Amino acid sequence: MSLDEFGLIERIRRRTGVRADIALGIGDDAALLQPQPGQQLVVTADTLNAGVHFPLQTPAADIGWKTLAVNLSDLAAMGATPRWCTLSLSLPEASPEWVDAFAQGFFALADAHDIALVGGDTTRGPLSLSVTAMGEVPTGAALRRDGAQPGDDIWVTGVPGEAGLALSLWQQGRLDVSQPSADPALEQLRLRLARPTPRVEAGLALRGLASAAVDVSDGLLADLGHICKRSQVAADLLGQALPASVAATACGDEVAFNALRATAGDDYELCFTAPAALRAQVSESMSCVAVRATRIGYIRAGSGVHLSNEEGVLQAVAKRGFNHFSG
Amino acid sequence: MSLDEFGLIERIRRRTGVRADIALGIGDDAALLQPQPGQQLVVTADTLNAGVHFPLQTPAADIGWKTLAVNLSDLAAMGATPRWCTLSLSLPEASPEWVDAFAQGFFALADAHDIALVGGDTTRGPLSLSVTAMGEVPTGAALRRDGAQPGDDIWVTGVPGEAGLALSLWQQGRLDVSQPSADPALEQLRLRLARPTPRVEAGLALRGLASAAVDVSDGLLADLGHICKRSQVAADLLGQALPASVAATACGDEVAFNALRATAGDDYELCFTAPAALRAQVSESMSCVAVRATRIGYIRAGSGVHLSNEEGVLQAVAKRGFNHFSG
């Protein structure tokens, strides 16, 4: 079955509602949006390519979710309120069933965060999905990478490494990414890879508390390294303090999980720093948004990321994580 | 030669300068931008895929130019001032030479219109380029597709059809898109395809004059059809009034040009409507920005686009232009 470009756009456009901050949505040469006074615009763009950023077998609905999730995660790391996005969709063939399933996953997450799709296009080509997400933050209130100070605590949300373990289990043939697993622990790991939770509410709650933040897309060490580099500080990470994974342990993969949790990417958790004096407020604010947050180390003067081993001895570690063009 | 993702980003980031409307550029999770009070944000996204939107032989610098041009053209059609953009670049292999040439073409046009690259990513994949462009327009002043009124003149800038003729000559093996042509007329046609001129200044000059506007990307009839549909009016196009192409005539292709000038896409000219009472002001404003503008018909009550033949008889015409998924 064939479906023309305008038909594809129309299928997606139907999902976009009417809002006061959208003077003109999809259907003209461009959208007309109404920014709020006193706010800065927060803009990020990320692309997912089939076979590079997700296994080819990934269901369309999961691809739709993840395409938006990776961009919302960047807005979350800035402490921004999501507002609008554009979507460029390259498809090898026009399949209304695929587009509808993709849209189902995309809008499930979009609706949860009230972000409106206001433009984009569909083109013929290898499966590729580019989103530019826009949000707003009160002027001066954004969480940046360059504000970490010696003495700050280092925190992380959720359980970094679970998405990486899921990918590893898929590569071993132990996890099917194309459908839900009957095993609850495996299913939890599959969802961490297929349907990552962008920590938007945590980012908003951290305004005025966190001194720096980054989302964990390339791995904890690599992304914390970005904070250190931009803030011109060093990080001491306590290996024993990194969050354990109940699901990994249930699958009998505790050792494998522990080996990759500091370096695996794709979790889209937040790693942030905050003054030690605000420790109680940080804990309380994360409880309020029902997000697990764990203190995993300290910022000090110096440079680089240092990870303590089981004996508590700190060692400098490579700062590189997942890199599409490396190797 | 290999070049990691961060190296590619760094090559591009170096080209981005410091501006008052950019609080934080490339290098954090997202950019922080400062919109102007009293302005609406104008947002558009367009993707170009190799082999679909440009011949595979197209030089990288021309691809860079065109990737931005098609998006600036959408901002122009809204009467917007270009401000910021993001770029998602999928590359089959990391080639610094290719990226530098691409950036040369991209920034030649970006600098001319003072639009800043503030984000994006590079990924491994088939050659594909997605831009989201952002501009600003005073609240209520945007040129839209839905404002055409019966009695309005229909205008077009430049010479629509020249890009289409160039594509046809390339398909016939008469034009080499990979290098400049020694023949000045052929070269003019090649440049219309390879380096289209987004009519940004014309769009700005038409604020307060044009009642509706659209950019000619899918063909004059198809794009004028969008204005008619959104404005709920009909258009009578005078075939004899459509701009002639000096270059096409010089190449001996006047007949071929005349046959496709109403339907060929890829010109990125503006088609707009304006009250007949403002005819002199429109002419003067287009002269001020050194853009050729031609009156080519009239808006009336009714629906659809109607084109007069050589005897001056109006005929309803199909409204479809280039459509990536049709056929």
C-alpha cells in the first residue's frame, strides 16, 4: 500500500491539538509559536538511525517513544519545560501501519510531557528520525554543565547501566527486543532500552538546587567527564555507591551489570552536582517527583573523573563512552 | 582517515560566533537562546536525502548550501528574520574533507543571513541532512497562506522553472552537476539547482504588503494551490505572464522550459498575493531588495488553480507537484 507524503503528514498532524502557545501549527511554510516573556528558549536536536541507534527489529512504537525520549532527556538536563518539537522522518517505504504505530509511541510520551509537534517532514530514504525539541526556562535558571564546584555532591537518577545490560543480553540472543518478555526482570531491562524515561520532572525540581547537570546518554563516566571539563573540576566517583540493579541480579547478571554500569550509554538518566549543604533538599525534591536519586561521589579541585575500586582506591578513568564514529 | 563524532562537531562548532541572542551555544545538553520581546517564533524543518533530493554527484559545498537554503526559504515565506538553526548530519563515513566542504557551503549562506548554528548531531548512516530553522517575526506580522482575498494580484519572484530545467538537462546528460559549466547559460541553470537563493529579504520587505505567501518548492501550481486551499479562494494564472528564462532560451530550451515552469519544483522562489491597490508599493519594495517580481494572475472567489493557455482560455489544473512518495 502506498501513501503520499501529505497523507503521512496528515496522519501525524491529526494528533496535534490547539494551544495558546501555538499561533499556527502544521500546515503553513512554518509554525508560529508564542514564547513566554522572561523565558529563555532551550533547543536540542538528536537523530536516531536504524541499526546504529536501535536494533532493526525494534517495534515502530518503541522507536517513536525513544526518538522523542532522547531529546526530552536533553531538555530535562537543562531544567527546561518542554514546549514544541519538529520531526523529520525518513522512511524506506510509505507504510501507514508503521507510521501509526510510530505515532502511537511518539505521542504517548509527547502527551505525557505536553510537548507539541509543530513541524517536520517525511522523506523517502533509509529509516532515520531527527527531532529538534524546544523548551523554556526562566532566564538564568537553566541547569548547565559548567557550574560544578569543589565540595559538591555528585548524584545520579535511576539505575544507569540497565539499558546497556539489555543491549548486551540482546546481542547474546537472550533478549528479544521485538516483543515483551514473559520474564518480569527481563521485561524491566527491555523497557529500559526500548522506553527510556526522560527525567523531565527531576530536571524541573532541580532548578535552584543542582549546580550542574548532564544526561547520561554516552555512559556515566563520559557524561560526568563533560561536567568536569566544562566546570574545570575533578570528580571522585565511589564505585560501591553506584546504584545496584534488582533486575540484573534477578537475571543472574549482577557481575556483568556491575562491569558496565559506569560506561554503558542509552539510559537517559540525569547526573548532577549539588552543594552538600542542599543534600536534604535534593533528596526531598527527588522524592516529590518519585525519582530515585543516589549520591555517588564528590567534586574536588583538579581534572578528570576518578573511580574508586572495591578497596576504595581512586583511579583515573578514560572519559570516553559510546561514540558513533570511533573505532 | 577516521574522525570521531566530537571531532566532527568541533569542526562545525568553530564556525559559530558569539551573539547577544545566544546565552549558551553548542557544548551543553542544549542551547540557551534569548527570544526578543514582542516577537513570535517561526519554526520549520526540512530534510534532504542523497539520491532523492539531490543527485549523488552533487559537491559537498552545494549540499551544504542547499540544506540551509530550503529551510531559509520557508522562513522567507513567513516574512521571518532568520535567527538560529540545528543540523542533524548522517554520514556514511567520517570524512573531514567532506565535512569542511559541506560547512563551507552551509556557512556561506548562514553568514549571509546571520543565522547561527546552535545544535545538532552527527551520526553514522546514509547521507541525510536535517535542519530545523528558527526565526522571529513581530507578533501578528507573519505572512501566512490563509490571507489571500478575491481581487488580490498574484506575484512570483525570480524565474520558477529554471531549477527544474537544470534537473532535466542533468537527466539528459547535458549538464554536469559535479562542477561549474564553461557555458554561462548552463552555469546559470546549474546554480539555480545547486545554490538556490532563499528570498529572505523579499519576505521581510513584503510584511504589511502581501496578503499571503508560500515558497515554490513543489512547483508553482502546487504551491499556489496551498494558498487557495487555506484561503478558500481560486487563482487565475496567466500562462503568458509567467517569467521567461533568458538562460533557457540561450540553451535552446525555451519550449522545454515553458512546458515545465508552472509545475517544476526546487526553485525556492516566493509566490505571494497582495491587494491590487498596493501594486506600486510591492514593485517598489521588490526593487529595493533587488528581487525581480512578476504579476502572474489574480485571486477570485471559488476554488482551485486555473491556468490560461495561449488563447487566454482558463483551464483548471491539477494541483499536485513533486511528491516524494507518489507514483
